[in-house]
Amino acid sequence: MITTPLTRWFDLDAPVFGAPMAGVAGGALARAVSLGGGLGMIGVGNATEPGWITEQARLPEESDVSFGIGLMAWVLADRPEQLTATIAARPALVSVSFGDPGPFVGPLHDEGIAVASAVNTRADVDRAHDAGVDVIIAQGTEAGGHTGLRATLPLLQEVLAATDRPVLAAGGIATGAGLAAVLVAGAAGGWIGTPLLACPEGLNSPAARDRVRAASGDRTVLTRAFDIAQGLAWPERWPGRALVNEFTETWHGREDELRGDTAAAEQVLAARRDGDLEHSPVYAGESIGLVTGEESATDVVRRLAADAEAALRKVPKLLA
């Protein structure tokens, strides 16, 4: 069994943390990840109601497994009730990312809850330190969903050199060998999202899971087109990595024209309502080509951990 500072801290059997993917990572997915020996996270979106947080948190609680909740800093200023509901759910870990975590770390620490935050630049690391964050997530641009512009491996190395706090690596990790690689680099675990997109415990539709399994790793795009079309207040520095579809083929690179285009906005909103995957986002990372079958998240975590351990046992053979 692989042990790291974070497996010891959270009493885990696997150094795997499920990324809190809004719209996909609900209580069932978090529970399945935790049953596999990792730490499952529930993803809270910009419009998530407090009651939903409470309801989803009951699922891992009923199975007597630890879980975490992921919040977005840019949302919390206008939706403080999300933080209140999160604290009441008593998660083991709360991630506060995409903005300054500073105002929210104190209330979480006061309740004995550990805090993580994703960073995409060196300046983000300094801000996380100043905020008192416990765990740093080095999120590379290979990651699915909203992310930064720097690649995982160079960012991870820079973050590790800049902090003495445990670091999780996010972006591009979809196999045991990939997990082993970031552990050898110095990470205390992997923050995994894309490998969970085809799991039956996810909140995404069967059609979306089918599209994930059929997707190629070279068919993702980092774009703001979906956010602009929907009028979402996502800060510009975090575009979203999604599968290429008809909407991105039409509008990516034409964002200035997209602003105020009511027909395009209505198209995306209708597509999300009707399950039209050619005109709504399926957020996924560059490792999507490695996700080819339907598998329980519990089995995904166990396989990643077992394959990582096998890969790490081979490392001494590289030394003369």
C-alpha cells in the first residue's frame, strides 16, 4: 500500500482524491471513490442550493466513509449559504478554488475542517500560503473543466519547490503509471477527475458517459465559449477544457462575436436542458483517450492505486 502525508492525514488506502466536478461529482460518486480507498469530493456549482449539498453529503455519511466538498471562491461572496451548508455537512476536506480562499479558511478551520486550494501560477501559491490553506493542488492545463494555462509537470515542480505543505497533482493523470509519476516527483497524491467521467455513479447522463468513452485525447479544447454564451461570471483567467463539438467548432476563437448573441445563448441553454451534446459542454481533460470503458469509481481508484504501486516497485530496476 502506498502511504503519503495525505493518506496518513485522512486515513486513506489510496493517494487518490476525486476532483469535485460540478454536475458530475455528487454524493454517490464521492462515496464510490471513498469506498475505493481514496477521498471522494462533492462538486458545488455556481447555482447549487444549500439543500442539495446537505442531501448529497448524506450519501457518503450513510456508508460511513469520509468525503470532501469543493467550492468556488468567486461564487461564495454572493452565495455564503453554500459555505454554511458545507460546514454543517462536516466534510473531512473542503477545497476553495478559483479565487482568493482567504476569507473562507478561518471559518472552516474554526470547525476543524482542513482546506485545500487549486493553484495555477506561482502567485497563486503565495496567496494560498497567506490564506493558511492546508493542502495545495497543482492544477495543470491538461485538466478537464475550468483550469489554468500551465502544464502539470512544470507547475507541480515549481509548487513543490515553493511550499512545505502537502501537494496534490491535478491534470493528465489517468493511469497508475501517471499517478506513480507525480508521486515520484514529490506529490502526496493525485486529484483525479477525467478518469471518473464514465463511472455510473456520476451525475452526468448515460449519453455523456458514452461520448467520454468514445473521445480521443486530441479532441479537447480550452475555451471560454460556453461561459460567455451562458453569461456566467467565471473569471477570464480560467477557461474550461471540454470535448470539441459543433458549438466549439463554431464559436471558439470568436468569443467577441459571441458576447450578446442571444441565439447562441438560447442554443446552449436549450442544449443543456435537452441533452444535446453537440451544443453543450462535456468538460474533460486531455487524458480522456485513456477512459474507454464503464467502471465503478470504486474500481477505478483501486486499479489506479494497485497499478501505481506496481509501477513504483519497478523504479529500483532503473538504477545502475
